[in-house]
Amino acid sequence: MNLEPIGIYHSAQRYRFETPRQSVFIHNSGVIELQHGMNFETALEDLDGFDRIWIIFQFHLNNNWKPKVRPPVAPEKERIGVFATRSPHRPNPLGMSCVKLEKVDGLKIFVQDCDLLDGTPVFDIKPYIPAADSFPDSRIGWLERAVIPEEYKVEILPKALEKLLFLKENGFDAENFCYLQLGSDPLNPERKRIAQTADGYEIGFCTWRIAFTVNEKYVEVKDLRSNYSPDELVENAPDKYGDKQLHRNFLKKWMNE
């Protein structure tokens, strides 16, 4: 059986750490762009009458699988058989996700609340049908013992928001990252790049650092800074991630701070 993608998913989320445990835990948007010349325009007819769709896709950043994994909500030190999880580390790297359907426009399917990453190959699309797809009284196995992270309210201060929006305009959705990573178990050093500072904490986002404080169940995002040193940002310096000019523009814009 040979599978060929019918399209590619595009969004601002590109890195593994930007994906939530499930799509319902993120508030983002993206678009599936289907291939031309396959008569997919006809195949899409009648889809826009549904609120939700299933997406069958490839975990394209994975090249290995694990028989046992440790999901984020697994009981402490317990590893779970991969077929009893939705981990991306599978023998065949196929994923499925139920997302909100915003609209269909030609060969583009606009969706919201997705746990897919930019560039994800999409193999199939099916409508979500509540009467057939929802079984709220079903047993949930080891998830009955799951450790559910405590939720935190996240507020982004105006100074930080201005900088985060600058990044978003340049293809890095650090704003959504803050709500995703800091809204749940924000000080977990095993799953987040956290460092304590004199004024609170910082969390790593690509080659950036985001400053925040925690007070009970409340997180306040205060600032954003480049994680490059001045020597690393000199002209013609090696640019492994291709983002140093963005950092230079950022520092120029906020040079008086």
C-alpha cells in the first residue's frame, strides 16, 4: 500500500515544543492546501457544512519508534505501551486529530485548534460526526491514573506583547507558545527549558528567552530577549538557524532599553 499526501498543512507552529498534548489545548489557526490537478475541488464539496473534521497525517519529524513512551500526563516514572497512547513515536508515523473547520476556499481548508506542525503531510480528511465519534462514557485505561497538570492563567504585559507580535509578524508564534507552555505546569524543568533569574524565570523559545513570574496560579509574561551574545550577532557570523538578521533587527528596534 503506497500512501501519497493529498496536501500539506501550513501554520506558524514549526517546532515540536509548540505542539500541545491534544489539539483541544491550543488556540491557533492553519490551512491545509490540497494538491492541484487531482479533482480535489469536487471531493471537498459539502465539507463546509461540518464544524469539525478529522485529519489523518504524518509525523514527518520522526524517524524512529518506541514500544514504550512517557506521555506528559503519565503517572510518575511510568512508561506506557505506545499503542495505548497518541505518542508520535509509532511504527508507522501516522497521526489523527480532530480540529475545528473554519471554511473551505478552493483547495484550501482553513482550520483552528490544531496539534500539527507546519509542513505536515496530510493523507486524508473525514467529517467529525458526534453520533458516531463521541463515546463519553467509555473507559480510559491508564488515563484514569493520569497526572493532570495544574492550569495557570497567563497574562502578557504590553511591553512583552509588542515584542511577541514582532516575532509573530516574522513567522515565530511566541505568543501562542506562552499560552501553551506557561498555562500548564509552567515550572516543569523536565519538559520545558526553564531557568531561574533574579526577577523570576525565563523559558526558552527557539533562540529567544521569555521572562515571566509565577504567583500561585497566575503567570505574568514580562519581556522577551535574544539569547545570542553580541559576538554571535556580528556580521558574517555563522548562522545555524538562519535567524540572526531577525535578532539584529529586534535589537535595533529596542536598542534603548
